[in-house]
Amino acid sequence: MTGVVIVGCGTDGCRTARAAAADCGLPLLTIDREDADICLSDGPSGDAPGDMDGSYFRAMFIHDGDILEHLSGRTAAVVSLFVGGQTADSAALAFGQVASSAGIRVTYVLSVPFRADDTRSRFEPLVESLAQSVPDCRIFVMDLDTAFREDSSALDFAPLIDEFAVLRKHAVESIASLAGDGRYELIFGGRFYTLGYGNGASPAFSAEGALAFPLYRTDIMGKRAVVLTDSPLGPQEREMLVRRTADLTGSVPEVVEGTMQGSTGAFVFIPISFRFSEGS
């Protein structure tokens, strides 16, 4: 997994990336306006042509050499960002274009703001731009609005936001653990996924719980899910996990076993689609 680098774009993305990289011991690259490895407030922006965003211009044409230097010896990058911040969105797009041009496999973990947030309107256009501009990238979506639908009556959202931040970090770590695998593009045959996490009495029950609450609205039936368990599985545990997941989705899942000891938790990754991608 040493060929994988965790990348943070924008303030929230950098915060998640720092925490994830510290936990799993992977290299880190942060890109933000300030207080980052690559600061997009540095360098000229007046030469940006037409209506090109200044942050994109600086990342793509001023700091491209810095990005490539940080990627030296890497084969894959997992990028964390919170959608809607102009710096985060622009940096993520530019980073992906620079990285993919160097043969680096790019994966995005996108956190989407509440439905009431004006910046949410940037979500699907950003996904479309990333999909079109960063060849063969994978995009994982975690929707804050969907995550809290069961807690819509809560008066204090702070604890829920903290829980979401912990889950986002765990997701980045887990996806990074797979990103360096030579089978990565076979495991994730689609380009767009959402995810859920469960921590039940057994991995099978954990997967069932994760499927009940995916972090982006989607119909799980007919979808070939990818299940990543926290810990190795015994033969009976694996058989039960596959059977219960297949019963719920109508499709036999891809199962990848984690290396943590003593945890019954499991992530489930579910393919999703967007209007621009349907039929493509």
C-alpha cells in the first residue's frame, strides 16, 4: 500500500486526509489556499485566461510540478474533499488531471453538503467534470443530507456531524487500503459508488445494516455490491455474509477481507448512477 497517497483538497478535505493518513501511516498531500503542502494563494492568478477559476489555474499550471514531485513513486491517490468550496472543487479537478496524466490512478471520496446548502448545486456538475476530465477515476459519494435523514428531528446536529467526520475518515482509510491493489479496477468495476457502514454482531449483520442506510439515495436491488470487512473472515462467516448480501441485493457481492483484528464491522460499496452517466 506504500504506492498510495492520501490527498486533501480544501479545508475539510485536508482535515480528513490528515487524520486518515496519520491513522494508517500513508503519505499525505494537502492542497488548500493556505496552511497546506501546496498553497493556492501563492503565485500569480491574473494570467488565468477568460473565466478560468484562479485556484484551478494555479493548481493546474503553476503548481503542477509540485504535485508531480509529491506523487513521485506513487501509483494511486485517494482524494478527500467536501463539495462546494471553490478551492476544494478546483484543486480536486486540477489534481486529478495532473495525476492521471502521470499514470496515477485517482479515486475521489466526496462529501456532499445538506440539501439546504446553496453549494450543493455544484455537486453533480463537479462529478461530471471529474468523470470526463480524469480518465478511469472512481468516485465515492457520502451525502450529509442522506446520512441525517433518520435524525431529521434532532435539534443539535453537532454530534451527528462529528460522527459523519469519523465515518468519512474511516472510509478514506478503507478505500486507500484497496487503492494499491492490482485488482482495484476489477473490484470496483463501475465508476460511481456510495457506501454504508455497519457494526453488528457479525460481518453479515454489519453488511445488512450498511445496506439499509447507504449514504446516497439509491435502490440496492440488482446492484453488485462490494463488501469490505474490517477483519478476516472464517469460511462460515464468509458464506453467511455472501448469502445475506445476495438476498438483499439480488446479486452475489464482491467480498474483500480487511486485516484488523477483533472487529465485526463492514463497509458496503454500492454502484450508483447520475443523469449524465446513464446509458454511457
